[in-house]
Amino acid sequence: MINLLSLPPTAVFVPSARHQAAATGTDGLLLLVLPGRLLYTNDNESQWTVPELRDYPELAAAAVFCGNLDRRPCYAVAIAPENVPVGLVGRELRDIIHRMTPGIYAAVSRGSELTSWLQSRRFCGSCGAPLEFSSADMSRGCPRCHSLSYPVLAPAVITAVTRNGQLLLAANKRFKNGIHSLIAGFVECGESLEEAVRREIREEVSIEVKNVQYFSSQTWPFPSSLMVGFTAEYADGELRPDGVEIIAADWYRPGTEPPLPGPGSIARRLIDATFARLR
């Protein structure tokens, strides 16, 4: 077992450009992934351990090579709930991302996204033949019709909209405990990121925005998104939640905000940065 918290905060994750098969007895971190969850043991302030691949040699054949974390090989395997090894527990990734350093987060995200892709891309979409890993890059090819399948990312935008020193925060019907966050949504085919920002805000709260500016981005493995953050300014319209996804929305000054998303997400970073600027 390896304690992730023992890795230095500056530990860097270097993703692999191609898949490398793992032999039995291979040394390296093993990220066991349930949908949206990471398996580990000793969940306390000083111990947060994940197994090594050599601890579970029977999983070597299913392991996908993710890259190197602090120069340690890192593999991932998707585990069915009924096959969780004794002694390991699953925690929601959303609940533990605030504990991850950038390097650990990058490794876990890649492992989660690759295993999700592998589960959904086992057979060729053109002819139905089983896919095989390419030796040239991180793709899976069809030995029969030679088509290629690459890991797929679903880009999404999230935006901090301001007006007269206030920030727009909204409650999605899926949020619990009164949480309010920023307007977000997936990018549609044929539109730019900036166009997606304007469309999502128009659809969900019926206002127009201007001065759309890039803020930052974050991989978001739920299951395979790339969240792209923006800032924007109110331009026109009356704030009106759509009642389908957004059930409440309002403008908030620093110090008056409702419950917010937890730390670790780009949503919280964008909210905190915006309120700091508005103070």
C-alpha cells in the first residue's frame, strides 16, 4: 500500500502517450475505480492509502497505464461493486477532491476517465469486432476494419456573471442542502466556448451577457468532462430561472452568499476569485 498523503505537494503527474501492458508483479500505484468513486483504505488525516499493482496480480491484465506520479508508474482498473477487495472502501471523488494535490488529482482524473472510456469502447462501432490497444498512442483500434477509437472528452463551460458588484448564483434541482453555484453546461456541436456560455445563461436564467473572458479550466471526471471557466458581465434581460434545471437564482454581494460548492472544484475557485475581486 502507498500513502498518497506521503507524496510531496509538488509531486508531478506525467500522463502516458501510449498504453503499456502490466505484467504480474509490476510495481506501481493501482487506482481502483468504481463509477465516480475511488477505492482506498485508512481514511484519516495522516493515512490515505491505495494499493500497489503487485498487491493484486489478478488485476494486471485489466490495468490501464495512466502515466507516472512522482516518477511512480500509475495504473487504473474499473471494479464492479460486488468485486471490491476486502479492506478497501469507496469514496465519492466529488467529496475528496479538496484533499488532492494537483498531481494526485491529475492521476486520479486520468485513471477514472480512461477506465470509463474502456468500459464503453470494448467493441468497434463500425463492425463490432473487439478493439485492441494501439502500440503508437492511447487509442484502441479495430483489427478487422482498422478504425480507431480515442478517449472522448465532453467540454463544458461554467461562468461567473457579475452585475453592479454582485455575483449571479443559482440552485440546480440536483443540488442538495441549499447549495448555489454558477451557470454551467455542455458545449454543443458547432459552437465556440464563448457561444456556449451565452446560450447556457440565456437558456437557464433568461439574461444576456457581455465581455466573456477565459478564467481557467479543470479536468472533471464525472465521467469525462473538461470544465472551462469564464467570467462575464450582465448585459440585458430579466433574471428568470427556467424551472427545469435551475429552480432559484439571484445576485449576491460578498458576505451575503448562500451555501456554496466545496473547495477543490473550479466552481468554488471561480466564485472565490470573483468575490475577492468584488470586495
